Amino acid sequence: MNTQNVIYKLRTNLGLSQDDLAERVFVTRQAVSRWENGETVPNTETLKLLSRLFHVSINTLLGSPEKLICQCCGMPLEDDILGRDRDGTPNEHYCQWCYADGTYTYSNMDDLIDVCVGHMVDENLSEEQARAYLKQTLPKLDYWKRYEQLSDNGQFESFKKQLIDEINALHIEGMPRLEKLNALVGRFVNLEYPLPSGFKAKFLNDQTTYLGNQLESEFGKERCFGVVACMDFILICTYEKDGVNPELVLYKKR
């Protein structure tokens, strides 16, 4: 699909007229018409505005000429898992797990490998093979090649350590000591909890990247503890395999 068709499809999917789109990205209706007729393509700044409006990469707007992969973990990138800059613009270089709101979430390659391996191992790929592949591949990616330039000098790691200390200080009965927090995307961990009132509620934003982990309960393996945290709150829950029968243990504003 080329640019003219991509813009037309995205515009009509949102129910926008050419005038509506022109107003949103500060151009004339005639400019939008020329894009959709294939006469011209948006300039760089307008492509950024369109990317933010439609929640897609510039690569998608240009007809997906390149196959994108996350430059931190190597995951193939689709529009629905793109990381975002601080202003909400999709960043076509990173996934949501490695880059959230302008912040890189991994500073230790071994920690990232530990997380990735668990998602890669199957009947065709052993843990040893997965680790070997990642150790060979990750150093070639742009984030790790430019880590000294891109890193925040340990600020995010300090924030994670502060969160870990706060969570461990809660002394949740049956929950083992928390050692690590990993990036978690809201829609994959946004469980619905029964409330004392009889209603059910979700507490996360599907599009937000949080920090969290899963821990085996000290009371037995039938249930696990789930931890989700961010700048604003700490949430601790328990659930059975695959998130079945979740129960909210604690929701604490920070």
C-alpha cells in the first residue's frame, strides 16, 4: 500500500473529512487532496504530526518500505507495539517494552536477555540457543552500540530500586522478596478484579508501559503474586495460571 492509500484509509477509519485532517495537521484541504491523489507526500514535520494523530509509524505512512525491529531487543515492530516519545509520538525504533514516554527501560543487557528468553523458548528453540542468539544479536543493535550516549546515567535504575524498596517494605504476607522490575504493557496485564461492592474493576491503562513482575506465592504454586507499579501507584494482586481468578491485594497511591 502506498502513501496516498495509507493516508486515505487512516483518515476514513477515524471518520475524518479532508477538511478535518487538514485542520489537525495545520495544512490546507488541497494539500490533503494532493496526498491522497498521489501528487505529493507530506513533509517530515507533517509526517510526525500524522504519526501522532493516527498512532502509526512514519514507516507505515510511507507504505512500510522497511522492515522495522526494536533497536533494543530485536523484536519485529508493528504499529500497536511501538514505544512513544514524551509527546506521545510513536517511535519506530523501539517497542513499548524497551522505550516508554521517552525513557529507555533497560540498562543491563543480561536482564533483557533473561526476560526475552522466557518468550522465545519452545520445542524448536532451547534456552541455551535463545541465549546464544541474543548475546550475538543485541550488541549489534543501535541502542546497545550507542548505550553511553543514550543512557540516562542510572536515573531510571535508581527509580526502579526505589520502587523495589517501597514494595518490599510493605511486607505482603506470602509474597517473596522482590528483586527485579521489568517493563510490562498495560493491555497484557490489565486484569479485572472483583470488588467488595460486587462490581469488577480494572486499574491500568492498556496503552501505558508499567514496571512489574510475577512471583511465586510462598503458600504454594497454585497462585502467583503480580506486582505492577509506576510513578503514581503500586498494585499487588494474586491469580491462578494465565491470570485466572485474580484478587486485588493492595492498591496504594504513591
